[in-house]
Amino acid sequence: MKLLLLMISLILSLNAFSEEKKKTLSEVLEGKKYYYSALNEFFKETYSRTIIKDDLKRLEDLLYFTGIELLEDYEPSLLQKYPTSSTRFILARQALQTKKYKKALELFDKIHPDHRYYPEGKLLEAQVYDQQGNPKKRLESYEACQASAEKNENAALSEKIKRYYRMVHEICLVNKARHFFKAEEYKESLEAYNKIPKKSYKWPYLLLEKAWVYYQMGDYNRALGLLTTYKSPLLDTYFFPEAEYLAALSYFRLCLYEDSLTIINQFYKVYRPRFQALDSVLRKNKNSQSYFYNLMFKPGEELKKHEEFVRHILTRMKKQTRFSLDFNAIFKINQEMKRIAQNEKPVIKQMLLPHLGEVKENMINKINYNAKTDIFQFLEGVPFLSSELFKLNLEIISRKKDLVYSNKKLIADRSRGDYSNVKRTKFEYFWTFQGAFWADELGDYSLGLKSNCQTVRQVTEEGE
């Protein structure tokens, strides 16, 4: 009897909720701007019948408000019934992740050139070609991504959409730079990197990549100058162990062994213990579905002694676009749940809120997984760099011993730097560094150190 009364109450509420009998429930929900609820109801209403063109248009309209990441929660067999560019993008990305490269390329090729995810599709398509070892096609995809993102940015009506396409454009440009670096075309690589403006969220990460380009070109002063940029207070959250290794390696190439050893010793005394302590705490929570999500907002009590160090890592992660987009989705879901809780009858709340709760939980799990993956990738790179620094330390000790045994020494009869040792093009400015970091100078530093690799014979008392 209770169940019957509940069903009658639900039917009456839905009739009243619909107002216009011609409208489907998903249309009513959409009219109330309950887009996440409307999307789910839309699938319920259409999946068991023949899909028509209007259904596909409606799906794209709903996804414009919700974003396409929610499609990951639905079975691929369901998404295949809706041949839109959005569903093809998600299915192609899943095929890429499962290494079904032929299927991925087929799906990416079916994304319409005018669709909003076409540039991003080209970016992922390039990853497929990279996995297949096809650099020519990879470069073509990056260039198509860059061109279409730029076109969409120019046509966008809102600043938010412009920023999105600017971000995609810059990511494709960065990947082109990496493509040239792999091909040892360093001049072309630098040209691509230099097109990324300093205001880009990607720019701080690229300083290290550009430093490697200069290192490979033998311009160790410019490499060291770029790495010096990370010492600026504006970039204090961007700490990369790899930057310490590259700095030590650059000093080593200039035969400035004491400078190199200073960096190595600092890494072992200061940074490595922090990494080890952080790793031991985080591994205890590796299987948690929410620990790393919560960590991004407030480090736990057990991390208090490493608080500043942890805060820098997490702050850098939160600046990444994919995290900000996911946080924004959770905010919108919360707002929809709040409005439903405040404005709708109990029976409607019972119908809509559990699903939204699941969607929110899935988004949190996704952020948690990505945060955990990023943190452990960061931490798992430390032992390798630590090992490389140890090898470098042994090589320096060996070379210093060789000098002693051969009764030689490094020339070391010069000042610590000179303008004549700075290499710069006509497009690069020149400032003298006076111990202060100015925002417009960041990323343009170069040391003026002369190579100390020339040796002279030691003068002994017997030889005097």
C-alpha cells in the first residue's frame, strides 16, 4: 500500500512538475537549468529508441553546459548510439588509453572540423602518431591543432572561451617544440618555445625545457640563467628536482666543480630527506578515493612539518587547467543540487539528488586519481635524479683526483663572470642583475661564466 501511494505521489508530482504535457522530463529539467540532471534523463528517454538528428543536436547542446567529462561515466556501448563529435572524442580518447590506436585514429578523424573539441582531438591524435613512431604525421596533427585553436580563439565571443582555445593553442605549440627537440632541431625548438607568452600558465614549466635546449646547444650560461628564474619569489611554488640536476650538470660542463658540488650537497641535505618523508606519508593513503583530493585543499596533520614544501607542490598542481575545469564542474554540480534541494518537492529531490551525488563523487574520484598520479610521478622521478647526481658527484671527484695525479689544476685565473661570455640574439634584451627579480626580466637571464676547463701544470716547491 505504501509503495502504491508513493508511485501515485510520484506520478502526480511529475505531472505538476512538467506543466506542459508535451515536454519530456529532460526538457523540463533543462528549462530549469538543471543541466546535469537533464543529461541523465535525456539518455534514459532516448537510448532504447532510434536516435534522430534532433537528438544529436540536443545532446551537444546539453554537453555545452555540462562539459564532456561526464560521458566517461557511461558505457561505451551507450555512447556509440549517439554519433556526435563529443561522444567520438571521448571514445577516441578511451581507445588511445587502451592502446587501440587504429580505432582511435578512425574516431578522431570523424570529429567535425568546426566542433569545439576538434583542436583538442588533433592534439590527442598527435599522441597516437607518437606511439606509432610516425613523427611526420605527429607534426601535421600539432600544426592542425594549433591552426584550428587559433581560428576558434579569434571567433570566440567570450573571454572564457578565448582563454580555453589559447590554452589548447599553446599546448600544441609546446608539443611542436618538443617534437623539434626530439629531432635535435634545437633552433626550431627554441623558436616554438619563445612564442609562449610569460602570462601563460604553461610558461613556468617551460623554463626547464628551454634550459635543456640551451644545454644541448652548449650554451650553459643561458641554461643556468633560465634555471635562476625559479629563484624568483613569483615562482617559489615551482620546484623541480630536475632543475637542480641540470644546474649541477651545466656547472660541470663549465668545469666549475665546486659550484656543481654545492648544488649536489644541497639536494642531498635539504631536498632528498623531504622527498623521502613525504613519500612515506603519502604511500599510506595510496588506495584512498579522496585523500589526495582533500590534500589539495588542506594538507593533513601528518604533513605539517613539511607544510611549505607540500603547499608548493599542491599549489602548482591546482594551477593546472584540467584541475581547475574539474573543480569548476564540481562547483556547478553543487549549485544544481542546492537549487533542487531548495526549490523542488521531496519526491523530485529523491529522484534527482542521488544521481547528482554519484556524479559529484565520480568527479572527486577522478581529481583524486589525477592528483595522486601527478604526485607519485613527481616523487618517483626523485630516485632517478638522485642517482644521476650521485654519478655526477663521483665523476667530479674522479676528475679532481686526475688533476692531482697529473700535477695539474684548472686555470681559474679569471673573474666569476663577464658580459663577453653572454650569447644573445638581436631579439634578446640585456639587463644587469642587481640581486632583485623584476617580472619583465624573468626568463631572460644568462650567466656570463667562462669555461674553466683549461688546465695548467701545478707549480711545486721543488720546481720553483
